[in-house]
Amino acid sequence: MPNDPVKNKIAMNRKFVKYAEDFFLEAESDILTDQQQQLPQPSLCKEPMTNHPLDLPNDFQSLPIEQDFLSIVNRRKSHRVYTEEPMNLLSLAYLLWATQGIKSIRGNNYATLRTVPAGGARHEFETYLLVKNIEGLETGIYHFLPLNFQIERISDIPEWEKQIEEALVGQKWATKANVIFFWSCVPYRSEWRYSFFAHRVILMDIGYVSQNLYLACESIGLGTCAIGAFDPVVSTKLLCLDGEEEFPILCSPVGTVSESNRQKEDDFYAFLKKQE
């Protein structure tokens, strides 16, 4: 019976993963983490990049938030078609709170307790916003400052559609979003505590953040879609990151949606029906 190339590839990948896990386990037994060596811990959050922070509203009681959690979970889906109607600043603030909001600080600035879980409460991410159509905000790139619940505008986005398409490798539908959430990773926040195993923790942690954005969007009638397919070089440059100590890890366009867009969303997936 001839070899199955797909099964062979899967078997090879599994062997590689097992080899890597065994290597890291052996290495970890011989190496102390930076936390165990009592080295200074990394900062809880990135320092402000400008001197012009903008306070965010937090009176979420005035938002029409769906209270039926089961209904929210059942309706949750990825949305790639947006109405391009304006989105208000309070809604954006709510999404920021739901994904990276700080509820309290543990110890002497040892860790932040947030609205999402994170391994060791390390919270390895920074949030950037590519704003296009938010009431009260200029178009541009913003950085979230969770300690004070503020945002800061760090740059313009000339030629919005062209730059977004380039960053998101031709996914033109995302240019219709009101705002694009871009999360960067600061890996040392987790490496300080978990050493070689930090990267496994980081991948789990970004999933919690993404899911909270999905649920929060659904609870106020907005739509989002997580995107892993982006150009890391272009995105790193767009967000003014160094690409080593901090780099983009995931993005999610968020936009206004409506029932009338359902047919357009069905059309978006028409290629799947042809394969049935």
C-alpha cells in the first residue's frame, strides 16, 4: 500500500512537537527562570508613547448590553460584512474593557488582574486600534493605556484602504470596519516567569482575549472576525514596533452589522456551497 503523504506529514509534525517538548523539559530542569533568579520583573504595561492621553468613558450601564449569556454564545459568529455606520466611543471603550480592562493590581505592582485570564497574570499583550469611523476620534492609530483606561493617538493612517489591504494580505473586506484591533505580544512578560514554556502560555492567552472580543461585540450588536493572516513585517512597521521585543500576534476588525447584511454574508461564503 503506497505511503499517504498527508499522514506522513502529520506523523513528522507530531514527532517534531514531541522532540521539542522533551528538549524544553530537559532544558527547564537545568535552567532557573528569571523570576526564580529574582531578576527584576518586566513592567505591567507599556509606557505611554505620547503626552496626549484621552480618557475613555466607562458608564457602560447606558449601553444596550444583552444580558442573556446563552443567547450571546449561541449567536456568536465571525462577521466580515459591515454597514459602515458610525460607532460611538462608549462602545469602543466597552470592548477595550472587556478584552484588557484592569480590575485590580496584585501586590506591589506584581500583577494586574484583568477581565481575561492569563498565565501567571502576566498579560503579555498591548492593544492598538486602527480607527476609521468612531464618533469623536480622528482616523489614525491609537494605543490603549489600560492602567488609566485611556487611549493615545500615535500616528496617522494615510491611504487607509491601501495600507490595511497590504497589512492584511489583500483582505479588502476588513477596510470597511469601523476599527481594527491589533494585539502585540511582549513575550518577556511571560518568559520572565515561564522560560521556555512561555510561548505555549502566550498562544492560549491570546485566545481568551479574542473570544472576549467576540462575546462583547455580540452583546452590543457589533461584529468582528479574528485574523491570523497578516503580513508581520508590514504590520510591525505600521504599529511602530521593534518586531523583536514586541510584535503583532493577532488582529480583529470590528464593525457595525445589521440583519439586512445577512444575505451579503451568505454571498461571502458562496465558494463553500460550490464544494458541497
